[in-house]
Amino acid sequence: MADADPSPAAVRSSASQQELSPLRFLPPADAPLASFVRRHKLAVLMAASLVSLGAAVTAFAVADDAPLPTSRRLVQDLAAPDMHAQLEALADRSDVFVSEERIRRGDTIGSLLARLGVSDGEAEQFLRTSPSARSLQQLKPGRLLQARIDSDGELVALRYLHTATDGSDPLAVQRGRSLLVERDGDRLVAHDESLANERRVELRSGEIASSLFAATDAAGLPDGIATQIAEIFSGDIDFYRDLRRGDRFRVVYESYWQGGEFVRAGRILAVEFVNGGKPHSALWYGGPATADAAIAGHYYGFDGRSLRRAFLRTPLEFTRISSGFGGRLHPIANVWRQHTGIDYAAPIGTPVRTTADGVVDFAGVKNGYGNCVVIHHQGVYSTLYGHLSRFASGLARGQRIEQGSLIGYVGMTGWATGPHLHYEFRVSDHATNPLTASMPEAPPIGRNEQAAFAGVAGRFDRQIELLRASEAGAETASAGPSRVSRTAVASPGA
């Protein structure tokens, strides 16, 4: 029986299967392989790709069928926390909190304690009435108090810095006094304690816009430092007439702190003042052992030249001349006599200071001079201070004193018709007018100290240069001229 002709659909299906099957492109067994590959390059590449894809699909399917790792459940019993024990521990614990407040104008002890968070009637009563807490009862505005308080508001301790320094001598700046109130068992006790101040060295600069004090205020400098700048350069610059807009100052100075609080400014250590384009500079030097904060020292130029006048013109800071040097009608003897000194009128009790370094040659009562001090200075010079109401504490013959040291107080002892100081300037024991006399110059740095001085001067010069560099950098970054001071704080004692 003859086979039936295939339908058109069957023919198309068979052709399609032959085209898609890679087996169709295998060479006949008796055909050369290289010749077959040349004639069917594209077909061979497509067949190889299909084989690779099939292998990948097969590998993927095998990976999906891999068994997953088994897991195991663990169960452990944990003890519940003992809440009762925790509550008892909290009840037994005494937390202490620290609070700080500044005294404000119009404060009372009660209002101050309330701001500190103290709720303790016993402590308030103690601070109000106890003689040992008298320093706190004055409540000086601006002073800082620090309180330690427990969780119930009961005062544990209180500290109050009430005295920065007594100002009686330069060494006093090193220490302050603090009131400490604390519990001793069930009662409060208070006592004063002496605290060492922290010394810092600060660097600041500024520019004159109107006056020296306005510029130092803008730079954040204490008024005492501004006054020292004016005193150091008083012989070279008239700070009332010579200042120019754009003048600059750069200063290295001491400051003293207590518990992070500023106490007071100390001494200028180095300063540069540029007036009308001309620089003036000075540094404090007291010898190799006291170069940083010398009590006995002077100001010098960076070249070693002394800036200190050997003699001050007057022994009083603020006064007027009531009787000059020369001939006059004596107010008591009523005869014409030579007046061998200058009389400075001043209220009784005005401090009198020596005009130069020297040694006390006499301190006592001397004829018409009344209470009198005579000081011998270098070479042939000596000075006399008469009509004093009293002497400075501890002043005695043979004592070495420095220029500006307190020696007594204005009075009217001896032959005097009113309170004044009689001051004599003597050369080889011969009275000379101190306002017209040619004063000796203070000696420069000695040869044996030049190396030590050069080391100190070099260090201060680098600090001044640091301020110059800071100013130059700030002006470069600024669109216009800047009058804001630059500040750098060195490590304490640097």
C-alpha cells in the first residue's frame, strides 16, 4: 500500500525541527572534518553555544534540588530578675549632683540656694548666721559658687572663692582664699582655705581705632594691662597726643585663674607697640632664675637697653606741688630761707613710694622733717621723704628696696602746716631740684647675663612673631581691614 502524501503542516513541522536540531549539522561519517567546519562555521558556533547553555541549565537545576541544612531548637530556663533587691539598692544609693551659679545683684542667700537646687533649711540657716560663713554673707555680685547636692536637695558641700588676692604685694597674686562649707557627720562646718592660682601666659594683639583703652577692650585685654602698656612706653609715646588710627600693639602677659575662673591680670612679659609706623618693644627680665615671672626685674629693649628711668620724677602718683625748690618765706619761722626740696600736697594716708632702687639709710623722726625716710641709691645719689604720717610695715634700716616700693604715707608730722610730702633729691649730700636735674640712666644688661637675656628675648620675639603671622593670615582672609584681636593662650608657665 502506497504511503499517503504528508500534509503541508506536517512538512513545515518537520522542516522546523530539522533547522533547530544541532544534529543536522554534524558531518557525514565519510566527509573530511576540516572541510565541513569551513563550510558551516556559523552553524558549528551556534551548536556549541546551545550545548553550553544546556549544561548550565542542567547545573542550575541540580543546585536547586540540593537538600537544605537542618536546624535545631534550643530551650534554656532563665531566672527572673529580683526587682525587690534592685529597689533596695537604689534606695541605699546616694547620688550627688554638682551645681554652679553666679551671685546676682539683689540676691539673698535663700534665692541663691534655690537657683543652686538646694532645698535644705538647716544649710540656709547656717549660711545666714554662722560667723565662719561671714565671707558668703556679703554676696559680692559676679562671684561663683559651686554646690554639691544629694538627690533630696540636701547640701553636701559648697565652695565660694571670695578673695582673689589682697593686693599687698606681688607675691599675693599667686594665691587666693576660698570658703569651704561641708558636712561633718550631722552638722555643717565652714572654714577658709588658701588656694594656689593657675598662672597662664596669654598672647593678644589689636589695632587702634580711637584710643588705647578702646582698642584693648576690643582685644579683650584687662585694663591693668592697658595701663602697663602706657607706663612702659610713657617716655617714648604720648598716648593722648601721639596715637594714630591704625597703630598696633602685640602683648604677651600673665593672667591668673582659679578653678577655670579669671582672677586677675599679672605682669606684661613682652610688648610691641607700632606708633606711626615706628615699632617700640620691651620685655621683662629679672635674671636667669626669674626670667618668666620675676618679682625683681625691669623692662629692657630686645637689644638689652634698659627702658627704666633710674629715678622717677615724683614719689606720688596723683598730686600737686604746693611749694617748689628754691628760696621762699618759711611758713613757720616767717623768714626767707632756701627750700631744699619740693612739697607735694596730698591727703593724709596717700601712699609714698621710693623713686629708685636703694637701701634704707634712715627711718625714724628727724628734727623738722618729722617721720622721715632717707634712702641711699647707686653712686652719689640719695633721697629724703619727710612729714610722713606712718611708715610702711616692716620698713627698717639696711633694707634693700626697689623703685616704686611703698615706704610710708603722707602726713603732717614735724614742722608742717598741712598734709604734704617733703621730697629731696641729693647728689653727694647736696640738695638738687629733682624736676630739672639730669638723671642718671639705668644700666643695660651686664656682660655676664647677656647669654641668658638673649635666650629670653628670643623666646618672646618668637611669640610676638606668632601674633604678626596670625594678623597677616586673618587680613588675607578678610575682605577689609580687621580690628578684631587675635588671641593665643600658651600653656601655663610657658
